[in-house]
Amino acid sequence: MAVSSSLFASVLLCLLVVSTAFASSNVGHYRLIDPATNKTCLIFNALVSFSKVNVSGNALIAGNITPPEDTRDVFGNCSSPVGDKFEESSITLEDNNATAPVVRSAVTFNFRLNKTAQMWSIQDILVTLEFAAGDMMLVADLSGTTDKYGANANGTYQCTTGSSWNLKADGVSNGMVTVKNFTAQPFDVTGDALSKDVTMCDGDKTPSTSNVVPIAVGAALCGLVLIVLVAYIIGRSRHQRAHKGYQSV
């Protein structure tokens, strides 16, 4: 009975080790609800971090904008017309549990839909860092790249491998923002699910090796555990049979 329990526990441990390789920590999953219709108007999933931000005296800071657990810290705007040719929507995530010296951090994604081209793209990304002495507003430098980060009007954009952009404050480069495990559909959401019309970033179009190494290591460790356990069971079984033989003699 004890051996069977050990084998079962080992199998569970192996499954846990391998499945952990697929887990994406600190990824926020959010939906904006249109108060007029009470239906989902925007779906957004992402892990956002900033790095190499110069606060003062050449002190560089970095950190994650932890996905808020309180939905009151997530807000934005559903699609609204801008002239005759465009529509815009946005979502803001606030992190009130930031790591010192940051008191509060927030990131805002603004999206724009070109109704003529029937394509949407990220218009800009704003990172706000609040300190005891004041705030710092940083803007991601998306110049010449926004068309690469979007999808069809009613489609989903996906980039799990991640993208990084330089941040600027008052036109001066200051740090970087990185967005990973990114999935968004800011327009024409049907029901409460992402569209199956998915546009992937270049990194997602090629097989990713990011999960291969941990999965391989986990599988190898599991195999080693099982081999040792099976060898132990066989050895113990032989010992018990031999012991019984001695007793009968």
C-alpha cells in the first residue's frame, strides 16, 4: 500500500512539474463591459513590465505592473467614433502594490480602428509611475511600428513571446516597456470570447523554444524518479521473495 502511494505521489509530482512549464504567472485577464448594453466590448490579457527607468541621480529601476485583483483598478473606454474614419478604445491597469520606490504604477493601452482599412492597431502605450515626490509619465515609442501590432477589425492580436519598446519622457528616451503573453480584441467582440480570426506576431509564428527546456528538464527528472522508484520496488519484491524462501527452508 505504501509503495502504491509513493508511486501515485511521484506521478502527481511529475505532472505538476511538467504542467508548471506551461503556466504564465502574473498574466492579467480582463474584460471591459459596455454599460449601455451590459456586454463585453474589449478583451485584454497581458503581462507588462518596465526596466532601466532613470528616476534621479542615475538610479535605474525596474519592475512588473502586477495585474490588479480588484476590478476597480481596471477601467477604460469602449469603442467610440473619432471622425468618420476611426474608432478608439482603451484600457488602463493600475498597480497599487508597486515595489519601492514606486508607490503606484499604471499602464494604458490605446487602440485605434481604421474603418476604411478594417484594421485596428495599438495607437500608444502609456506608463505612469508614481513616487512620493511626484509622478512620471512615460510613452512607448511606437513610431513606424503600430501597424505591426494589430489585427482585422473584428479579430484578435496575439503575441505570447513578447515585444519591447523604448520609453520616452518629454521626448527623451528613458527605459523600456515589455509586454508578454499579450492577447487583445478591443473592437467588435461577439459574446464573451476572443475571435478565432487571430493575427500573430512574428515571434509566435515560429515554434517557441521558451517552454522546451523546462519541459525537457521536468520530463527527465520525472523519468529518473520513476526509474529509481521502479528499481526500488523490484529490489524490495525480490528481497521479500528470498526472505520467504529462507523461512520455508
